[in-house]
Amino acid sequence: MSGLLTGVRRIAVAVLALAAVPLAVGFAAPAQAAEECFILVEAKTARVVAKQGLCAARHSPVSTFDIPLALMGFEAGILKSEREPKLSPPPGTLGADGKPATPQTPREWMTRQTEWYGQEIAARLGPQHMARFLKSIAYGNENLSGDPGRENGFSHAWLSSSLAISPREQVDILRRLLIGDGPVAPAAVAGTAALLRQPETPAGFELYGTMGTGYLRLADAALDRTRPLGWFLGWVEKGPETYVFVRYMSLDIAATEPLGERARRQTLASLAAILQAQAAGR
């Protein structure tokens, strides 16, 4: 009976932590949310620690696809470390500030979510390599065709285009990578993890993750900027404990900030309380 009560208490704290997030960080009213999901899973056992919303539908991964790009890049020897290679942007490329883009390291690519850097990795890998890798890890719909009629799949498929993956699939892939259950070399996983390290330490756990921001499409395939989407995907670890998480959200109104940043903030607002509840229940 005491074990049952402990489990109930842990679940109750997790639910309360999730429910409190919109109020804590000033989120949009629920009526504006088109879809939302949060999952936290224990890596070793696949036990679902916390879950909120609908998590089975597939969506564009946008820049969270930088994780498989980094894994492929390290395995192929394109990426060497957090600092190498430092690549130069294509001529005429502008940065987020509207000024000419500057050379980037792998760490800067992942931190700044620089589209052209990931596209350069994809170009060096080639279509067959990418297609084989996505199949080997069962990455969503594995559709690298890109925008209809534009033949841009291997540079844009993951950017609000043909490639789609569910939050549940994102968590499952990351979990398998972290426990060594899959085809990816441990050195590639370690190299990618170094790029994903975040400064926060919720409940004393080291945090790894990346954001993604994009938009849903209109019937004519144009981006609908009144319907943004956002991801925050990663894991936390402390000693032998590792938990994998994902938050996906979309809105049916224009957002006042990149929705990936909002998903990240919302995740961090709830993670510490949920992890503390796990520790208290042991």
C-alpha cells in the first residue's frame, strides 16, 4: 500500500507541475492552442513519468532535425568537435539580424539554429546516406521529398515541408540513442550531446536539448505565419538517472515570439518539480 501511495503522490506532483506552467510563464489562453504535447520518459525503462496532451500526430521537426544531422555528420567524419569544422555561409546569405552571415562552428550552428550549416552537412552527406540513416532509426515518415515540384528535399524536407515526426517518436529515438540501442556509433552520440549541452540545471540535472520553430502550411503549400509551431527536445541526466523529454506546441494565431523558445521556457518551468517528485518518491 505504501508503494502505491508513493506512486500516486509522484504522479500528482507531476500533474500539478504541468498544470501550473501556463500561469507561471504567461502563456496564451488554452483556446489559442491548436495542439500541445509534453512527455517525460525514463531512459532505461521507457517508463512514462509525465504526459500531457496529444503526442501521436506527426509534425515537421524543423530545426530539431539538427540532431540527426549532427549524428550523421559525426559518423561520416564531417563534424570533428564542437569547434570544427568552421564553415562559411553561401555567398549572399544573411543572418537573423539581416546582416551578412558569418562563419559558424558546430556549436554555434546548434545554439543559433543556423539553417545553412545543417544544409551544408546534408549536401555533403548526400541523399542516399540520409535516407538510409532515417530508415535505420525509424525517423517519422522518412519522407525527404521536400516541397512539391521544387526538388529541394535534401535541403528543406525538415523545414515545414515533407518530413514529419511525432513527439512520441522523437522521445523513442532519443531514448534508444542514449541507452545504446540502435545503429549509431557511441562516439557520434557523445559528439552530438556536446553540441546540445544547455546552461540550466533543473533539480541538479545536466540539461541537453534543442529548439525548433516553424509554421504550418496553407493549401497552396505557402507558410501560414498565423499558425506557428514549436519544439523543445532533449534529456536530463544526473549520475545513473536519465530522462528524455519533448514538448511540442502549435497555435492557431500568430505568436509574439518564436514558439520554440516558448516551448523551451514552458518545459523548464515544469521539469524541476517533476524531477524532484521522482526523487522524493524513491
